[in-house]
Amino acid sequence: MNWISNYVRPKINSLFSRREVPENLWTKCPECGTMLFHRELSDNLNVCTSCDHHMAISPRDRFRALFDGGIFTEIKVPEPVADPLHFKDQKKYPERLKGAQKATGEKEAMLVAEGEMGRTPIVAVAQDFSFMAGSMGMYVGNAMISAAERAVKLKRPMILFSAAGGARMQEGILSLMQMPRTTVAVQMLREARLPYIVVLTHPTTGGVTASYAMLGDVQLSEPNALICFAGPRVIEQTIREKLPEGFQRAEYLLDHGMLDRVTHRKSLRDELITIVRMLTGQPPAVKGDLPAPSEAAPMAEGQQAEAPKAPAPKA
Ligand SMILES: [Zn+2]
């Protein structure tokens, strides 16, 4: 028995786990079923190359794509009280948290950073749906407040990428209190006359939709994102009526005036740069790299036409 459990079983397991590795290099698009190579997929910002379906993207990957050269500085978020209700369902809350931390490599469901996007300084916040469904707990509330405080201090606009299943049940009423808290954070930006731009990503639901994710000066969304307070299934069961097609999806909400724009993930960065620069009265962004300073100097002074002529009389 010992020989079987100590030697044979691990051997068999290792054989099977070895076979899983190449499979992890491929992701199946949930929309069209195409197998996508992981590098190709991440180069395309997790958008399916064959059907344009927008898959989830981690806040860190999003920031790498958003900020110039992928460089950003994380903003520290004050640690809230851990497990104040000593909550337990099938698992204890701290165990669930640890599991999510291990699975995502992140500390919590929200990442806050400052940096430049097209040489435009901003503060950005991104929510992580893979971390306990991006649920809004005290940490997320603290993150929104830290981000807003930092934006006010640096006089920078703030951009939010939302994704959430709603409030974090394990924190009970304390998670619901984050709705007014984050609303106050957004108000701080308003009072400082700084733009607050929201990019809704799939899915943004519940208490998050009922607070900071709907308070943007400009409301953008990624295509086909589900954006709602109560989900379509719950509504259908309650009113016992069939809902219209595309109900609560980004395009439907755009048609009904709840959003300003639905933007493809690949055009999002350029569009955010344009919006931020327009709202803060900055000139349009310079596309591409600037020429080297030595070449740029005569052009800037308007000597461009004279410079080539100078050696001519000598000859
Ligand atoms: Zn696809």
C-alpha cells in the first residue's frame, strides 16, 4: 500500500500534470470557441483575435498597457480591519482571502497607480474580477479614497476601470458603507475640479454600479460588458417577463443614454488620452516618439529653411 501511495500515485499525477502544461498555453475563446495562443492573446490585450470578444484582463496587465512604457507607481492603500465579523460560510473569510491572494498574486481586489499615459499624468484605479469577484469591501473603499486623495494632491484626473459582482458579503454592512464612502471620494475630485472618468468592464454589477462606477464625468464601456444593479436573471424571475435582447449590455445602455461611449479595448488608451487632455485644457497628445533634441532644436526655432542654405554661399 505504501509503495502504491508513495511512489506510483505521485508518478501518475506528475505524468498527468505534465500534460496540462501545454494546454495552459492555449485559451479557448468562450464566445467563438477559437483556441488562442497565450502570447498572441496577451499581445492583443486579451481580446479574441477572431471574434473581438473582450476577455478579462488583470489590473496589472491593463496598467502595463495603459501607462507609457508600462511604467507606473503603485499607490499604497491603508489596510482595513481584517475579518471584523468573523464571517464563515463553507470557508472562513480569511481563508477565502488567502486563496484569492494565491490565485491572483494580488493583495486585494483593487489596484491603484499613478503614472503618465501619452505624457498625460493621471491616477488610475482598476478592479480585479478574478479576486473574489472584484467585490467591494473595506479595502476597495480605502483604495478609492487613497486614489482620490492622491489625485487631488497631485491635481491629476482619475480613471477607474470597474469590474465587480457587487458588495463583499463577508463584510456585511461594512461593505455597504463603502457606497457612501466612495461617493464622497468622487465628490472630492469634483470639488477640486478634476475629471473622473469611468471605464466599465464586464461585468460591473450591484453596489459598485450603484455608487462610484456610475459617477464619472464621462462614462465609457468596453463592448458587450454586462452593466447592471440586479442581473437579468433576477429581473426575469421577479417580473416574469422575457427581457429584450442585449438587455443591460454596454451597447443597449449606450442606446438608452446610460453611457457616453462603447470603446474597443485597443482604442481605449488613445481615447482616454484625448478625453483627459480635452477636459484639462491641454493640447492634443503627440503621437509617436518625439525627435531627438539635437534635431528638434533648429526646427523649433524656425531655422529649418535657413539651415540647409547656410553652407551653400561658402561653396
Ligand atoms: Zn472569439
